[in-house]
Amino acid sequence: MSRVWDVPVDDSTRVRDVRVAAEEASACAGLPSSRTATAALVATELATNLLRHADGGRILINLVERGHDDGRRAAVQLVSLDHGPGIPDVAAAMRDGYTTTVAASLGAGLGTCRRIANDFDLHSAPGRGTVVMARIGHEPAVRNQGPPPPGPRAGGVNVPLGRAEYSGDAWGRVRGDDRLTLLLADGLGHGAKAAEASGLAVKELRSLSELPPPEILRSLGRALRPTRGAAVAVAQLDMNAGQLSFAGIGNVGARLRTDGTWKALLSHPGIVGAQAPASVPVQRVPWHADSLLVLHSDGLPSRWTPPDDGVLPGCDPAVAAAVVLRDAGSAARPVGDDTCVAVLTAGGVSRHGSGR
């Protein structure tokens, strides 16, 4: 199930809450003590920065797989989101040893966070705020390891309703030699029972990813019958053909950005595992070097505006997902459900990213 920590950072007492959440997440991921300490240090730095420079924000902590290079073991993903003024000098803020924190912090700085995290990236825009992402895996980060290898990348963020322990949404990806399959599932309702359904869909994907999206949905329909059921969308990228195939059942949304233009990909009504249609149409669209796909559950406002930001395709997909999440919501429009956003990019490399 999708265990999630969503910690608001609105006063100094919350810095400790974020650190404790990072330590709890590290225990759930089975990280060794040295990497748990790393996660706690990064969490403390990110939370303190929110108070110092953005007048607060939130820290989302998800457990994610880093991929085959980490043996599919869970990593701790920390994402800091704010609506602050942005970072005026990103290059200075990223210098190792430069600290932007108050005296009570550990003084690690974003540059050090980037060095000790296995994966790191940030997106900052004047007047819109900053998103910072760090993933902490089981093994120490390799210094000067360079950018990730070229090719498509997938990532996401997941937020439970009312800061509950579990989110009823989940996302997962499986990459083969010539294709990458991305799935997002929204379990019926929310809470632990919904998380059981969405988590099972992600687990089953590992053995189904060689099938086309409609066949994946059909197989999931059988697997999810003992559960509440879920809305599920599947996007499959054929890297050799440069083609994206999409099929969905239920209210999972999908938007594709290509050549600076956004278009919607439509799901079919129904519930996987309960009231699925006999057949599901598949949409096939070209995939280009600047393409970016966003899948999201209905926790995101139905009329959210896609970001007009040419930098996002070059960001880590989790950062792009967090930017979508942050910009689509506001205090005036509180969400009424769990919210999950998953992003597939063509594999551009952010100027500030590191790791794989």
C-alpha cells in the first residue's frame, strides 16, 4: 500500500516533524542507519529552507523504487513544495557548502543535499515558488556520477486525503528493452481499502508490462475482483517506434504535451475489477523528444491548467509532477480525495539534477 507522509511546514516545530517522518519512511524502506541519517539531514534542510525563504510550504515523503540499478528496493523520496518568491540565484544556492538556512539548521545547503542524495533536482520560478526533490536509496550516492542515461523517465508524487497514513492512489512503472509502461490507479474511495486495490494494480503490472494497454486492463480486471476496484490508466511507450499507446478505465486524467501544445487522452467509463467494459479503445500518438505525459487521479481539480513551462520536460519526472500538483491546487480549493500525479518525460536532463 502507498504509505505517505504529508507534513505542513508553517512554524519551526514542524522541522522536527519532517525529520521524524523521514526517519519513519527510512525504516519502512529498510534503509541502513547511515542512509537514514542522510534522509534526516536532507529533510531538516528542506524544511528549514521553507520557513526561511518561502514563508512555509509542505514536505511530501513517498516510498518509491529507483529501478533496476538499486535492485528495485524502496527509496525515500522527499519533495519540498512552496508558493514562495523562488530562488533568485540558483547557481549560488547549489554550491556545495553554501547554506541558505537559519542558524539553528545543520547548515548543509542544497549543494550538499544534492551531493549526498542518490537523485536530486529542483525547479524554481520567480513568483511561483520552488520544488526540490531528493531521493535517498540504500547505497551511498556516487559523487560525480553525471546525469542519468538518455531515454524516457517516469516519476510521480502521491498525497493522501487529510494527511492520512495511506493514499488510495498509486503509480508504478516497468521498463523493458524497448518499452516503458506507466500505470496510475485510483482505488475506489480512499484510505487503506482503496490503497489495497491500487497497490495490487501496481504489483500486478510487473508481470503484465509486455502486454498492450487494453490487455493489461483486462488482466487487472480479474486480479482486482476481490478488492473495491479502481480507476486505472496505462500508458505504454514504444521507444523504437516513437509511439505512445494509452488506455484507461475510470476517472484517471491524462494530458500529453508535444511541441508546446497540450491535448487530453480520454479514459473509458467503468471500474477495473467491478464494472469494466468488455472492450477498451486504445489511443496511439507520436512521441517526440520534447513530449511530456501527465497522468493524475481525480484529486487534482478537473479544470487544472497545464503549466506553460518549457523547462519541465528536462526536469526529473517527480519534480514535474510536483509542479503540476502545486500549481493546480490552492488553499481556496481544498482537495476532496487522495491525489496522485505521475509523469513520463522523453529523458532530457535538468541543469540541477544528479543521479539516476
